[in-house]
Amino acid sequence: MIKYCFNDKSVSFKLADLAYTKKLPVNFQISKKFTQIKSTILAIGLVEPILVFIDQTDSSVKVLDGHLRVEALKDLGEDKVNCLISTTYDTYTPNKKVNRITIIQIQRMLKEAVRVGVPVEMLCTALNISVESLKSNLSVLKGICPEVIDLFNDKDIPINTFRTLKKMVPLRQIECANLMVKFENYSTLFSESLYHSSSSEFLIEQPKKKSDSKLANRKAIERLEKEMAQVHFDTQKIRESYGSNSLKLTIIISHIKKLLENPKVFHWLLRNKSDYLNELTNISDIDKLT
């Protein structure tokens, strides 16, 4: 039997009635993400509804996902918003139920939008970017061979990694892409180390020659190889311990929240250990292990 995590219809709530489940970052109003959200809402409206949970104990409506969208709507003078109601109070899982789009998928969507006739000005306004930035986004995959695009289709790849790959011939692009997939490392640093370790016949443009270019390149390659090996080693250690650490963190946060929900414990900490209370509150607001 399939268990639904959300109700199938959205419900409108007053923004003033929504209770936050986490603290927003300091100066979030000037962040790029917040500015882009406001621009998108102004241009085309709210794209993704707010995810909320109705707490039956006090009839409060708690925001599980969409805190910045709520603040953006308030700044724009709105008083109501459509919300999806979650069947469980779990602030850890909503984002896991969302498939984040990659840069390749974004680029395809932008191209399709331009193809069907969406004005470039509207796209720039909605994304809060300049026309030059939009053109740059549209040309991200220009010069990248189709095999690499297929390999990276569902991967989160930095733009600069694509720019480095463009300096190589298609065959070398495929080799480097397979190495990145194998080591699960798509960083710009790794791509540059692969570029510098490539033979000249695999490069589209030959690097400018200098009197000590060979020695300098050799040292650069050795340094990058060491950094790459260290990054891979650190990644393996994090991967091995991430699951258990994440579980421990979830359990600890759950216990802390239960303690803070106890009025006697809360008031004792407030009177006797206010510094402890602040630290425990900060821990209870952690969304995930980063």
C-alpha cells in the first residue's frame, strides 16, 4: 500500500499564521537566493508552494520548507499563500522528497523556454540575472561532447568544470568525465588537474610556452595530484562516517527538542544556564549534517 506524504490539494493560509521551524540566516534579505526568489514571484508568481504541517496539539501551522519564500511574500505585501500540508512533522525529509535539477537540466529548460518564445527580458527578470549571464548559461554546454553530457546529466557539476573540459578534445573530455564519475569528484580543481596532466595532442589550444614552462607545469601537476589524492581520502572518510553521524545527530536533536519542550527543564535552563540554553536551541535548529 502506498502512503502519501502530502495532501493532494493545496490550502491557503495567512502568512501571519505561519510558524517557522528554524531560524533564518543573518542578513538573509541581501542574499542572492532571497533576491532571486523575490524576482521570480514578481515576474511569474509563486512557483513552488510552501510545505507546512498542522500541529494538532496547539493548532499551529508550522513551515517545514519555504521559509525564504514566506519572507519574500511578506516583503512584497502579500497576506496569504497556498501551502501543501505534510502528513508528518519531519523537517529532515521534505528536501529529500525533492529532485534537485542540475545545471545541464537548467540549461535545457532555458533553451526550451527561449525556443517556445518566452521573452528573454522576462527570463532575466524572473531569474534576477543580466542578459549576458543568461547568454552565458545558454552556452554552458557548447563545446561539450554528447557523451559527456549524458554522463553528467544527473550530476551537480560546477560551471567552471565545463569550461575546463571545453579546452580538451572530445576523446579526452570523455576520459576525464569517466574519471570524475569514478571518483565522484566534479570539482573545478580536479578538472584542472586532469587538464594539466593531458598531453598536448588532447588539448584544443596549446598552452603558451615559457622558459621554465615544463618545470612549472610539472610542479603544478604534482601539487594538484597531491591535493586530489587528499580530497579523495577525505571524501572516503566522510562517506564512511556520514550515515552513523547523521543518525546520531538526528537522535540527539530529537532528545534536545523533547527536553526543551518540557516547561520545567526550559525554565530551569533559562534561570540557571542561559548559555547552555542558547547552545541547545542552536543545535535543535540544525536541519541536517553538512
